[in-house]
Amino acid sequence: MKDQSRFSELSSMSRRRFLVTTGSSTLASYLMLNRPAWALNADVARSGNFGELDATAEEGIDLYLENQDLLIGGRVGRGITINGSIPGPVIRMTEGKDALIRVHNRLPESSSIHWHGILLPFDMDGVPGISFAGIPAGETFTYRFPVRQNGTYWYHSHSGFQEQLGHYGQLIVDPAQTDPVDYDVEHTVVLSDWTFEDPHNVFRNLKTIEGYYNFQRPTLANIDDQMQATGMALGEVIGKRLSWQGMRMDPTDIADVTGATYTFLMNGKSADENPVFLAEPGQKVSCVSSMPRPRPTMMFAFQACR
Ligand SMILES: [Cu+2]
């Protein structure tokens, strides 16, 4: 609120000055309306500044869902934050204890949190229309369930395209007994993606033409490259293409939304922001990773981590 009023004060000042200098009110109002997003949001928070919460602590935890502008890979995007960040906080639980999570929905629409891969009573699963009604705008829902397993998971919205807008985070359940994995340093890593497009648009584009974001499709023009890359003869390359055509699919369908619209994120940071994970020489590092959806390339990158 304070920042907004400071901005309107500044802008009305520069507008007045502008009017005095040029006397052109039309041009002045044009400039005001077309102010780029970064100029309005000089002190916008960066994505990837998330904390860690213990959901099996006695008093439980509070999660706040909000629409918020964030700097993502250096550009301002409007996403859904959990406690002010994308991804949301790392939620820890301890096997054998009870989890207590109050979710406050400050979005203008219904929301939900699904605890991916967690064994729990059906009414705590967080899938609207199946196990509960969803969390209406402005309301709070309390999740409470016994934790019966351990491992690395994630949580996310099960409402509309909210997950694509940043409504997800990592969920780590520590074993009741001593951790069988021995390590000195632990890094938690969430691999995800972000688009500055409206996710509804992305979906509509894919429905219209499945290769919308794929600019590396096999074509007649690059048939030589295909033969070279695969070692196949001309007839084989054409036959393969025809059989995919027959299925009305691309071989790349598993990654149908590409870097053409996606910024790939590691803990909410883009490759340009160079996220780093430090360890001293000789230390054993444990890398606890969660990955919202299948990403073939990133999966391989990840094997090196353990
Ligand atoms: Cu899930």
C-alpha cells in the first residue's frame, strides 16, 4: 500500500512536470499507460526465496496463497505464491507424527493443496470434486493427518492451472528412525518451469496444434540431418515419420511445451541466475529433489547429483 501511494505521488509529479515542459497532455497520458512492468515494480521480490516449515511440529503451520508479482529469471511475472514465494516453502514432516497444516486461501478463486504420493485419509487428499469441495476464496482449510511413510515428495494445487502459476513446493518426510543415508550437507532441489504466457493460452495453443512450441520437428528440409543423426536410410526416415503421422503424434510429445515459452527453474531460479549448491571438499552431499512433471532432460542432469 505504502509503495503504491509513493508511486502515484511520483508519477503525478513527473506527469505535471511533463505537462509543463511539453504542454502535450495526450502524449503524457500515453506514456503513463504504457509504463513497462519493471518500472512499476522496482522492488518486486525474487522467486526462489522460500523457507522451510515443520508441519509435524506441535503448533502446525500456516500457508498463505496469494496472487503476487515476482521477479522470475529477471522479468516480472504474476504468479500464485505460497507464503510469498515460488516455489512454496519446503514442508518437512516426521514419520509417525501428526501433520497439521492450515491453508489460508487469499486468492480470488477456489484453491486446494494435494499432497502428492502421501498415504492419508481420503478427505485430506486435497483433490476438489473427488475428496473435498476445494477451499473457497477467502477461507481457511485445515489439513490434519498421521504421517505413515518417509521420502521425498511434493505438494501442489489441484485446481485449474494454479500449479503452472507457481502453486507447488517440496515435501520431505524424515524417517522415524535414524536416516539410513549418511551425509554432511543436504540440499533440497525443486525443478520446475515458468511461463509468462497465461497457462490457459498455452493449453489452447496445444489443443489447436500439438507441435505449437516445437521448432525442431523433422521436415523434408532437414531430412539429411535426420539420416545422419539416426544412421537410418532415406526410406526408413520417411517410414518412421509416416508412422508417427499415423498416430497423429510427435516423438517429442512428452515435452510438448518447450523452452520456446518455458523458463526452466531450479529452486525458482533460472539458468541465467545460476543457482549454486555449496559443499566443502570431502563432505558427503545429499541432494533431495522433487520434480513436478516429467522432464526428460532435467532428469538425466539430476543423476549426477547423488
Ligand atoms: Cu500430484
